[in-house]
Amino acid sequence: MAGPRNISVSETSRPVLPRHAKLKYDETRKVWVILAPERVLAPDEIAVEVLQLCNGERSVGDVSDQLAAKYAAPREAILADVIVMLQDLADKGFLTEAREKTS
Amino acid sequence: MSDVLGNPMIPPDASDSLAVLEKQRSTAETFGIPLAVLLEITHRCPLQCPYCSNPVELDRSGKELTTEEWKKVLSELAEIGVLQVHFSGGEPTARKDLVDLVKHASDVGLYTNLITSAVLLTREKLSDLADAGLCHVQISFQGVEEGLADRVAGYKNGHRKKLEVAKWTRELDLPLTVNAVMHRQNLHQLPDIIQMSVDLDADRLEVANVQYYGWALKNRAALMPTVAQLDECTRIVEEARERLKGTLAIDYVVPDYYALRPKKCMGGWGRQFFNISPAGKVLPCHAAESITGLDFESVRSNHSIAWIWQNSEAFNRYRGTGWMKEPCKSCEFREIDFGGCRCQAFALTGDAANTDPACALSPLHETIFKQAEREAEGETNRFLYRNFAGGTLESENGA
């Protein structure tokens, strides 16, 4: 079954796009898009960068660390922005969480 | 994050895909190529729903594009910038090459939706479709229990089969949309249809009131809801949307006879939508062939799909506002709703360039509204079932 509904994104979540939401570069229009059932979303540059890092293994905290280092920006501000963006996507039903791994 | 494509069948009002497309110059120069295209790959269907959106004159199987022709269409669509395709019909699974077509669409990078009645699917076939890259399944339901649902579809045991396929869909981890077409004879089941969608673990529910063209127009007296029914329907949808936020998204289409302003049909003729018929005609709307006197070009012609979209006479005839007569011509809403639906204007007034009578400014609005009210209160409940023979009237005892 697909991931749970009503995901609450936090620093420790390890989100990933579900199989039915595809991040793709649209060569014709020269924009990134997320393809989903009956929807085409237009993520901004930051959202694209975040989503490319969200592979179901990295936590939201890890993603924020990487972006903070790359842009030499305050981590807490980035973390807050990333959570808002991902939560918006989750509320639309286009984000899932990797299940706990049994190690 | 902006949603640039609503339901492609019934595009959203304000922020349509053109906002994104017109900034970037795409293959078709003035009007950007649509993001999603509806492929009606066959008109064959085991169901006989009296409101079928297919034209009354159906394409016979001998006229259908071949597998190779459809593959060529899919490649061409991907090349010119289409992002999603909806495999529809008729019943798309009636074509034996569907898995092959879905695979090809995925290979060329298209996002694929299946719009199906589900009754011909086996679990194995659905699994093959998922393996071929199918991204989303939309199943039509005619009601919430088999007595009514099977009667509307004119197909025994269909409802039971649909429930089974919906379950397989979720087991295969495919997102599910329930498509419920609503009318006078099933609107009372709406609360249960919403619950059924939740129970089936659907992501989306389309509550689509019948739009009265083609088959549905022939069956209008048996289908038209009362104003009171419609108000109740709207209330139920609004309540459920709030209650099920994050669990089930609900799209809602009202019958426009009772509206004061017409719908922006297809987002405006030739602006953001086209579909391809079983025989390969490129159409501005799936009902467009009901407008006589328009010549629609085929993918079998010497022209590319982008050329047909951009330059063909049929697409340009009702594009923009230049074709309008009064009261549309000087109307402040002319670029908001583009005068409503051309097919409805043609069906009800005999001229597709007239204002859609759904609009309160149409001289025919009052007459049409009264007629709908009268039919809604009437006793006619027998259906004229959709088939290749031009329709068969339901027998008195409902068989």
C-alpha cells in the first residue's frame, strides 16, 4: 500500500515522492514539474533542490544541513522553510515517508 | 507551489496551464501545447450508460487507429511537450494492445492515467499495466449498490467487479480515483458514495453531475436533478471536503443548466485541451463532433498534431473572442468563460457561435431552465441505453 495519509513533516522524517508523483524536467517549457494524478505542479527552484535530496533515506534534518552548507545560510531558517514546503506537498497527497528499516 | 493543471476534463477557472505555457514559447506558437491529452482509444464498451460522453455516432472498431498508429501518436505527443495522457474510451481495456500502449507511453516519458469502467480487468492484466508504468487508475461507479448501479450501466454484476478491481488497484500501490457520475436517480446515494471512496482507500473522488450533450441530452428527462437535489448535493460535498481534508480530495462538477454563468468549457475552445478519437481525429472537446459543419483533421493526415492544434480550421473557428456574437461580444466576462460550451450552444440553439444557454444572458436561458425544472419533476425514469445501434430503450420493468 502507499504511504500513510496525513503525514506530519518534522526534522526526523525521511520523506520521498510516492511512485505516482514524478519530478521531471519539462524540456519543452524549460521548467521542472511534478506529475501527479490529474495534476501538474510547478515547484520553484528551492523545492526542486529539496525534492532531489529527499530519497527516503535522508532526514529533513540532513537535507537542511546540506542546503545550509551549500548556501552558507542559517540552518534553522532553512529547516523551517523546508518543513513548510514539504508539509504543503504532503497535504496535497504527493509525499510519503520511508518506512522504518529493520536493521 | 502552483497547481497548473486541474482536472483536464473540466479545466479550472482562473489559473490555467496557459499562465505557465505562455511565458515559454512552446512548439505551437500562440497556444501552448496542452499538458494533458485525452486519448479515446476505442468506443467499444460493455457498459451502456445513458449519459455516456461519447458521441451518439460511435466509431466502429474497423476505424480505430492501429497499435503502431497509436504508438506514433504517443511519441509525437511526448515530443511536442504533452506531459500526461489519459487512456480512455469507450472502455480502453477493450483494446488488446493496452499494455503495449502504456509501456510505449512510459518509455517516451509520458505520465499515464487509465480511465476505466474496470469490468473487463483481471488482476493479472492490472498488474501488467502497473509493470508497464501505469501511474494512476480512475474507475467509474454508477451508484453505491448493485441494484441501481448495474441498472444505470446496463451491465449485470458490474458494480461487484468494480469494487474488486478498486481493491486490486490499491494492493498494487496505484493511486485510485473514484469517478461518480451523478443525476436525479442516484444523487440520494452521494453520502454513501463518499464513504465507499474512503473505504476503497481512494485518493480522489470526482462528483461529476451529468453534462447534457449527446447521449445525456437524449436522456435528459430521466437524469435531470431538481434544484433542491442539487443544493443538497453541494452541501454534502462541502461538508465532506472539510471533514476529509488530507484523506480524500473531492472534485465537484455541477450541472450548468441551473447556473447563472456558463462554465469555461474546456478552458476555452482550443486553449488548453484536445482529445484524439478512436479513428484519430484531433478534437477540441470530446463532444465536438456533435457540431456539424466542422471538419476535424486526423492524425492520419499529412499534418503533424502540433500543426493541427495550431492551424486547423476547426481549432481556430471558436478560439479567442473574434467569432463571438452578442451578447458575448461586448460582455465583460467574454474572456472569463469564453461564452460557455460550444457543443451545448449548438445542441440547444443550432448555432455553436451563440451564447451557451446555460448563461443567464442568453435569450434562451429562461426557457431552458424552466424545461430542466419540468423534466426534473417529471415521471420519466426509463433510460435510452448507449450502444452502436443508436440506443435501446430500457424495458418497462427495468431490464
